[in-house]
Amino acid sequence: MELSDDIVAAINSLCDEWNRAEKAIKIAEQINGEIINPSIYELRYGGRRIVEAFTYLKDGDEEKALCVLRDAEFDCCRARHDSIDAATSKVASDLDIAQNKLGVDVVVTAFPDFPLLIADLGEVRDKIAESRENRDDRNLIYATIQRDNLEEIARKYHAFRANESVMKQYAKKQRAEKTFHRLTTFASIIIAAAALFYAIYHDNNIQSPQARTPAMQQPAKSGN
């Protein structure tokens, strides 16, 4: 069976998009294996359409085959978009949790690239927002994210995760230091209050006999 140029071009384009989707899904899976299910479903739909396309080709209906091949490529695009969305959302969520639980100073101390990772995520979020407003260029925008940002974000995220134990140890040490500081501050206040109370009490004891002396030394009145 000889295929037309349009069918050959559609198959080649579909293969390229499938490979890009698989790569993006793999990166997302390395970030967290539980976030890739929507992408896998889209890729499965694409696989089903490929089977349908070859069925149409076998029956000699190239027009329907071409239409279904393009649908399959679109499924691959959606799989790639879903994996990029899931990966960047997971990274952003984990960074927010780390900031809230450990504190920014702890995270930055253990992982100096933290501000760069936040900046990379911000750039990707801006691009994704742009893709929502500019649907005609959505696939191009996501292709740019995958080419320029996704792998670098994944690399920094893995480094971030590798430093988690250091972050937790530093946070524990910092909490202990803060607790010790609060205790010493409280003890200082108690000591200062006790010293002040003693000074006031001691001063009163010194002054009270002198205050009573004139009354005690008054002569008794004569009976005459």
C-alpha cells in the first residue's frame, strides 16, 4: 500500500509530537509519578486514534485516516501540555509547603538556588497564562516551555529535594535556638523583676524606722 504525501507528512508530524509528549511525561514522572495520569490518558486516546487511522488506510479511505491522524497528534499535544502543567504545579506546591513549614531563610540557607527556581517557575506560569489567552499559539508556547524551562526546573527541583534533610535539620536547630533565646529572655525578666522587688522592699525597710523615730521620741505630757 503506497501512502500519499499528506499521510506520510501527518505520520511524521504525529511521531515527532508523540516523542515530545513522552519526554515531557517522563520528566513529570521523575518529579512525581502520581501526577501523570491525565497525560497518559491523552496519549492512550492518541494511540487508539492511530489504530483507527490505519484501519481507514487499510480500507482505502485516506481522507478519514488523515483526519484521525491529526486528532491523534492533538491528543499528544494535550498530553504534553498536561504533563508540563502537572510538573510545574507540583514543584510550586512543594516549594510553598517548604516556605510555610520551614521558613524562607532555612530553605535558602540549605538550597541557595531557591530564588532562581522560584523565578523559573514564575516565568513558566506567565507563559502558561499567555497560552490561555492566545490559543492559536498555545502549542508553540508549550513547546518553548519544554525546550527552555522544563528540564532546568526539574534539575533544580531534584537538587532541592536532595537537600530536604539538611533543611529539616537546620530548621530544628533554628527552633531550638529560638526556644533557648525565649527561655533566657524570660529568665532575665524574672531576675530583673525579682531584683527590683528586692530593691524596693529593702529600701522600705531602711526608711521605715527613721520615719517612726520622731513619734517615738516625743516627751510625755505633764499631768499638771
